[in-house]
Amino acid sequence: MKKNICPKCSSKKIVIIPEDRTSNFIYTGKTNLQIVRTTLYICSECGYTEYYVRDKKQLEKICNKFS
């Protein structure tokens, strides 16, 4: 969706919600809750959505925890 086309329905009607308006909560420990800033892409035709983590340090923490 980063190329402004939906991989599900091929629509080019993509809404992008910037990272300063979205966040996800991910547990990085047994009780540690971390807010991860994401950019959200939404297809306005079929509703398909994708989130992208923008901060490489946060992405590394997530990969270390879950891989």
C-alpha cells in the first residue's frame, strides 16, 4: 500500500493516517507496555489496512522480542 495501490482489490483510493495520529500498544516484556508509533494505510474501497512501524529502534525491540 506504500505505492498507493491496494494489494487486495487494486484500488488506488488509499487513505494515509500519519504516525503522529496513530499508535499501537505492544508488550515488550511480561508487564512492559510500549507505545509504537505507526503509519496507517487504509483502502477506502474494501477497508484493507496496513500498519508500518517507522522507528527502527522500536522495530528492533519488537523483532528481538518476537523472533
